[in-house]
Amino acid sequence: MWLIAGLGNPDAKYEGTRHNVGFMVLEALAERAQVSLSEKKFKARMAKGRIAGTEAVLLAPQTYMNLSGESVGPAMGFFKLTPAEVIVIHDELDLELGKNRLKKGGGHGGHNGLRSLMTHLPSPDFIRVRFGIGRPPAGWDAADYVLSRFQKSEAEALQKSITECAEAIEAVVRDGLARAMNTFNRDPKEGQGSQKKQARPEAKPAPSPGEGASEGQILTKKERANGHDG
């Protein structure tokens, strides 16, 4: 069995934001598996199904990003899984939109969702699906950027990345991480989803999450004032 968790912030006002790509990929996986994320358990929306012929639990934590471990940790314990049997999908500032990477273990890199997982899981050796969203344009704060929505001009690259990440997860389950990394840890075709031509996001950032929520990889002054250190 596998536990596949997509990270994001709950509530409709955060739908479509860059920080919620984990939810987007998880929804795509659920659709491919013909299941619905309708069960409520472990502070999450979840579903059980078969991914690449193997039993899996799909988990969308509803705790807000910086408390994701409070959902994933108990779920992993309940199903008696090891970190190596956990796949986590998250946004990645260090990769351009259209570039995604598979990775096992490592640090949190300032990502509040990963930071929480590393607090609540017995080791950091879970599998990460790093969904590239790119660095913010000049003059943008990273916390505002991850809560901004994708532009219409990015729609094609976004959908391709969602599909590729879903296929990469199926490959991990079916073929193992090493083979999946050999297939998917590559640069896309030149010009596909390139961040170089990306204009300043037109949409305004979504409203800041409520108490206990993460603003993104970088803490805001409000969070620091409230004592939320990710």
C-alpha cells in the first residue's frame, strides 16, 4: 500500500493558487483512479483506490499548509506504512513551471508543509514530487507569489505539469523510484512552460490564510507576530 499526499491550503478562496498544486495533482490522480476524495479522516479529504494496480490512499490535508504533518503522520501510522511508502506532492520555487522532479528524503528547504511533515514523521525519507512553480517576478514577495493564481497564459504548461506529475507517481508505484526518476527527472522540451518569458502575475494573491495557516515558504510578519514559525 502507498500513501499519496498532496499539500495545499483548504477553502475555495485558495483554489487555483500556486501553493495548491499538490491538491491539483491529487485530484488528477483520483480522477485517473476513478475515486472521489470525499471521505473525511485524519483531518483530510481522502480516498482509497488503486494506483498503477496497487492499493493506495490519497490524502488532501485540510489543516493548512504549515500543519500538514498533523494529517499525514497519523494516516501513515494508522496504515502501518514507512516513510518510503509515502509520496508527497508539493510546490517548488526552485523549479520553473513545466519542470518537475522526483526525490527521496532531504531537507525542507524552507517549505512549511515539508517542515511540518518532518516534525510528525519518523524520518524525512519520504518520496517528494517537486512541482515547479518558479521564482516570483522582481518586486514580488515569495509569500504573496505562492498564494497568487496562475495566469491564463500558463494554463497549458500547468495542465501538462499536473498530468506529468500524476504519471510520475504511477511510475513510482509501478516501476520503483529509481526507474521513475530516470524517466521523469529531465528537462522539458525547450520553451515548454519556460519561466523566462513569464510576465508578472495578473491575478491578485488570494487572501491570507486564517490563524494557524502558512503563507508559503517564507513566513510573513503576521505569522511571526502570532508565533507561527512553520
